Amino acid sequence: MKKIIVQLLISLDGYIEGPQQEIDWHRVDDEFNAYAAAMLKQTDVLIMGRKTYELMAGYWPTATDNDPDVTALMNQTPKLVFSRHLSQVTWENSRLASGGIAEEIARLKQQPGDGLIAVGGSSLAASCLDLGLIDELRLILTPVLIGGGLTLLDGITRRHPLTLLSTRNFRSGSLVLTYAPALR
């Protein structure tokens, strides 16, 4: 069965983006790009909210300053966008969700194959976590303090105990921390 994952890059002081939505503190190198490409190759669908979609759709279709394999995979991978404001999406292989979060994810999980369904964006990820839809939370902890911005999973409404599944070190000093929701 498909696994629902959230993967977010986070600063040591708990932010996923700076006060002006800047992400220039991310440490992207060949090792990180190989990790990203491997994950994208396992991903059947990228799920995102409007804000994440608009940021990504404004970058990836014309990206020339990133790894070509990652760029191609980001553009080719099917994308499902949740929005109350958008009437259409134009980024390659994107579609607007027609149902609610739980309904759409249940439908995706029933499709053949065992690929990942990756959820991006803090608000949507928080909603999925609160609904009990997340199988894994992958935090890429970056050794930087940015002092303000959008916090990780802003908007969760309750406590979520987690179990550490694995860790991975990058030469850049970043760590991938993989958690699963703890059984209650």
C-alpha cells in the first residue's frame, strides 16, 4: 500500500522558511540532489496546497540552476493541488483536487502500486497530520538559525507523539530525521 510522507527542510530554530518566504539557507549539493532524485523516483504523487504550488510552479518549470534530474522529476511527477482560490493549475502534470483531503488521499492510496505520496507545505501537512493520514514525517534539519519565518507544521491542533525510524547524515551537516506517528 502507498505510504503518505511529509518531507520538509527545517532550520535548527524550527522554521521552514524565512520571514520573506526565503529558503536560501537550504544546503543543496550533489549529495542532497541524489537523495531528492531517489525520493522523487519513488513518488507517485506530490500533494501541495496553493501557496506551495504557486512557489514551486514559479520555479521548477524554468529552473536552470538545479540538478537536471531533480528538475525533470519535479516537472514530470503528477501533482495534486488543494486550493479554495485557484480555478486552474498550469504546471505540467498538475490537477486541482475535487474532494476533501481525506477523500483524495484515500483514493490515491487505493491506486495500484506502492509508490510514495508526498505532501508538501506546512499548512496542508499539518491538516494531514491532524487527520491521521501521515505514515512518515521526514525532517531535513539544516544547521542554520534564521530567527523568524514560518514554523514547522504551523497550525497543528493537538499533540502528536512520534517514533524515530531512522537518521541520515549529509556531508553538509544536514540530517534527515525520519519519524512515524506513535501508536496510541
